[in-house]
Amino acid sequence: MRRWRRVWGSFQRKHPGVAQFAVFFLISNAVTVLQLAMMPAVKAWFGQTALVDTPFRHWPVGSQVDGSPFYIFDYAAGPLPDGGGGLAYFLAVQLTLLVAQVVNFFAQRGVTFKANNSIAKAAFWYLVAYVAITIGAAALQGFYKAPIYRLLITTWGWGAAGEVTADVITMLINAALSFWVFFPIFRVIFRSNPSAPAPSPAPGAATPDAVQEAPQPGGAA
């Protein structure tokens, strides 16, 4: 173990940027695994409520090919794949994503970037980035979510296994988007100030000035 620590320490000193990205990559993947583990349970819990039949379709921005409105947040009522999962699916995705991102924030700040700047300011800009990425990812889901669920559940006839697989695929797509967007953002909002005040000399220890001022042997008294 000590040998690997020495090797890793040497690599960090020689290639700090690559080492930082490697740590970011590992933590991001660990957080993605956490999200994947949480999603089935949270989705099943919300799926037992009437929220499945409550549509959550907001922010229309133009029309789809068939002329129907294109919503940034498009979760039609009814279970997948015929419906969009309703408010239940939206809340399941957002809850698991929120927990994962809170863990990611503290892990990346403390381990990857070793930041010591204002946590409040970093959290504010992290929240801004989180909201922007959530909106962008929701807009992209309008293109791929329904076809993926329909393909795996209905066309290929995988049933419940197809739904779980589709959940994993959609979350992996969201995780990939977040991965490439968050790294440059983290480098901006997570700052580390390596400078620190010089340690005070021990009691009775001579300072450089004192050494210079001390009378030399044979000098004038």
C-alpha cells in the first residue's frame, strides 16, 4: 500500500492535471453507481402513487415532427412506455440526481480539487450549473427517452427488464453529459490557496536577522 502511495504521489507531482482528472473520473463514476443503485427503489416507490397518472409537461419550445408541442420537461401521464411516467418519474429522476450531486459536490471539492475557498459561493455556482444541466438534459430526453423505452419494453419484449435497462441507459446518458460539463466548471468554482503564513520560530531559536546581527568572533564589542 505504501509503495502505491509513493507511486501515486510521484505521478501527481509530475502530472498534476492528469492526476486531478483521474480522481474526478473515479469519483464521478462512483456517484453514477450510487445513482443507478438508488433509481430502481425510488422509481418503484413513486410508481405506487397516483403521481404516475399526473402529467408533468412544462415549458413548450416549438413543435415535434408530428406537430405536437415539444416540452423541455415532458413527462406525460401513465406508465412507460405508453405514457411518460408522469410526475412520479420526474421526481424519481430528480431526487436520485439531487442526492448524487450533493455527494459529488463534497467529494470533488475535498478530494479532487482540495478547495479551501468559500463553500457558500462554490455551492451557489454549483447550483446554477446543476439547474442549467438539468434543463439541458431534460430537453435532450425529449429525443431519446421514449424511443429507448419503447424499443426495450415493447419492440424487443423485455418487459420489466427492458424498463430497468432503459432506466440505466438514460441515467448513463445524463451522467456522461454532466461529466464533461462539470469538470471545467469545478476547476473554476473550486479554488485552493496553497499559500499559508510561515510558521513561527520556536522559543529561543535564532532568526536569520538575529544571526546576522550577532557579534562575530574577534569583532568589536
